[in-house]
Amino acid sequence: MNNLPWGGRYEKSLDKLALDFTESIDVDEKMVQEDIWGSEAHAIMLGIKGIITDKETKKIIEGLERIKKEIKKGKLKLSKELEDVHMNIETFLSKYIGEEIGGKLHTARSRNDQVLVDTKLYIRQKLLDIMTHLIIFSETLLNLSRKYVETIMPGYTHTQIAQPITLGFWLTGYVSMFLRDLERFEQLYERINSNPLGACALSGTSFPIDREITKRLLGFSTVHRHSFDVISSRDFIIETASILAILMSNLSRMSEDLIYWTTFEFQMMDVEDEFATGSSIMPQKKNLDIAELTRGRTGRVFGTLMNVLTIVKGTPGGYNRDFQEDKPALYNSLEIVLLTLIVFNEFVKNLRPNERRMEDLARSNFSTSTDLADYLSKEKKIPFRKSHEIVGRIVTQLIKRNQKDFENKQDLKDLLEKEGVEISLKELRKILEPMEAVNSKQSSGGTAPEEVEKTINALLETLEKDKEFVSLKGEEIKKSKSLISSVIQYIIEGNPVKDLDLDKFSIEFEKDKKQISLI
């Protein structure tokens, strides 16, 4: 006979090879507390609705509380022989309180909706953790932006020096990207924060359950209504993987910039020794391994997105065991992103710009060519396309003379005169000065220091709203945990459960001790 909880249908035990292939304990261990939380909410709902008796509810809750404590103390370990976290918890429960009562916990519930509760509760918290550290990282970048708002550096397009910018401007550019990542996380959070419990296998249940009760006890904002959609869909997993991939893409691009800039060829930045590594054979090396590993681990996070897309695309409607494979890579990616944000925040604090070198590069490769063309268009009333053509011809002539920048203003003045344009040397020096070029970009979002300051303030204002969101959602989770903890205490004290009205259930705190009362 099969001893697994679903074994009634089978005459033989599951082969060990099949069990080893199908169990999911390594991943499920991350969700033990979430599984118990979901089971306690479910048991309370069953008791309130009279589906199980007050006595049975009390016994189940006491058993689950015991399991929770013993797992935290390391006294209980999940067994692979029981396939997953759900069957382990149920088996522990039946062992402690007897199968007659313990077996009633799974009334009006399937592992199909149970695993979704665990997964959503786990991901929900991880998203808040990631958002918190992304906000911290963004604030670090903005603090550095203020410091370097007038620090000239070259801006690049096509990996070539293009126009002068400032380091402060560059830093705010990445914060602007990260704020969109935060916006995506917030929208994702709201979609994830819906209660799947009660969908059961795929069609709901004939028991008179109340999904609003479990919604409140688990801190979900809505009920995911359609049972078939609940069980069939893993788009929230795909969306999570997608947003993580986009964030890592942004971090990887920032890493790429920094890796180049710290090379001998660029020498635009250095990093303190605490955040650099060396070579086992080349004594002179100083490597940006944190940035390189960020870039490398981005590939793993990208792989997660392709992993879950591939898993889901071939599955028919309803639950499929394929879905077991959506969590290992995703949970790993959540950890990668969280750790990357924590480490990268400290890493950027330890970067040291070489301001002299940055300014030298900002003067090279004819970086103020656009500014000269703009001057011809504005002051000499030459159509911009014609101005562009004139400056382009002059740059070509200067390159033929082995010049790499506009340093020789007299040569430039002579070439302009051949094009029929008269500009004094004094005016040319002003036009071609990188800081003048930066200051002239006063359009909204431009490089002018006062514009960068406005951008910083606007980004900080948005970050404050993001902080409020994370704080609000964190408080909602805390309130739901406080509510269920108080209801559990109320039940353990032997109070009646059937028809308990959660709307009239209040928590009072006196002298650091919870006092429960029914209003």
C-alpha cells in the first residue's frame, strides 16, 4: 500500500527513484512558515464557517503552532519521503493531534491552491525587500549626484565620446531607470497580492467556505475570483522573472560602464581596495569583480525568465506538475537580485572618480562639435542641417592634420572662414569649453547643473512615494500577522470560533501584552 496522503488509489508504494525525481523539499524548505501561515488561516476559516468544530479548530491550531516552534528550533526537518512541504506539515500535524482531526485540515483545500498561497506570500515579502534596497541604492546614487553635479566627464554613444556631460547627470540617468523598475515592482505587487486559497483543485468547493476570511488573515488585498484561472495561471511568476531581468539588465549596463572606466585605458575611476580583487599570477592587477559578477549573474536571471516561459507555454489549462519547476530558478533569482543591490550599494560608495582624467577625455574627440553646429544655427542663422555639414567637414580636415580635438582654435577659425563663417577666437573658446556646453543644456532633463538639481529633487520626490508604498504594504502584512496571531491566541484560550466576526475582533495593547476583546 502507498503510505503517502494521496495513496488510497494505489496498491503499491511509490518507487524510490520516482520519489527522488518528483520531490521538491529543497525549494519548499524556503516556504515552511508561509505554508503554516496559510494552514492556520484555512483552519480558522473552517472553524468560523462551522465546517469543523471549535474543538477541532483548537486542536489543529495548537498542533500547527507546535510545528511552527519546533521547525524554528530545528527539531523538525522536512522529509523527502513525503514529497513536499504541504504533506510534511499535514503528517506532522496528524502525528501530534491524531489523523482523525489532523486529516480535516485539508477539507476544502487542494495542494494546487495551497502551493499558490505559499508562493505568493514568499514572493510578496521578497519584492518588498528588493524594493527597499533598490530605494536605498537609488538614494545613494542621488547623494553622489549632488556631490558631482559639476564634475565634467565625457558622454558616450556607440561607445565613442559624444558630448560633455557631468558625473552627476550620468548617475541620475540610472536612478531614472531604477525608478521605473520600482514602478513595475509596485504594479506587480498589487497583482500578486490576491488570495488564491479556496480555488481548490480547479473548480472551487461544495463546502460553504468564505475566501474573504482567509484573504484578511493572510493580508491579501483582493480575492483571485476565478478558480480555474487561479490554478492554471503562472503569469505572476513570469512577470516577476521579467521585472527581475529588467532590473538586472540596468545594473549590468551600469557595471559595464564602470568596468570600462576603471581600466588603464580610461582611468576615469578607481575603487577602494575593500571592493576590488586581484590576480593569482599578475601582481599589478586590480579587478572590478563585483561589477563583473553583477554582469555575469544577469545571465542567470535572464535564464530564469526563459525557464518559466518555456515551462508554462506547453501546459494545458488546469494544474500541471510542470509548475513545480517554476520556483527553483525564480527563488534563486530573487536572492541574486537582493544580494546584488545590497553589495552594489556599498560598491558605488567606494568608487573614486579621477576628475582630471574625466575632464581631459571630455575635451577630446571633438566632443563639442554639436555645440558649434548649434551656435552656427542660432547665431549665424544657418539651417542646422547645413551647420552640421560645415562642422563635419571641418572635423575631417582637423583629423587629416592629426588633431584629436579643438585645441588649436586658430586652425579651426581659419577653416570656418573658408566656409564663410566669421567667429572670434574668444567666442570660439567659449563655445567649445566643455563646462559651457554642459551649462547650455538647460532644457528639462538636460545637463545644466541647475537642471540636474531639479532632476534630483524630482527623483527624490518619486522615491518618497515609493517609500510610502513599501511602508504601507509592510504595515498591511504586519497587521494581518497581528490579526491572525490574536485570533490564534483567542482560539487557544478556548473561546468559541464558529461565527466569529473578524470585523468586530480588535486588538488592544497594554503594557506590551496583547489583550483580546470582542466588541
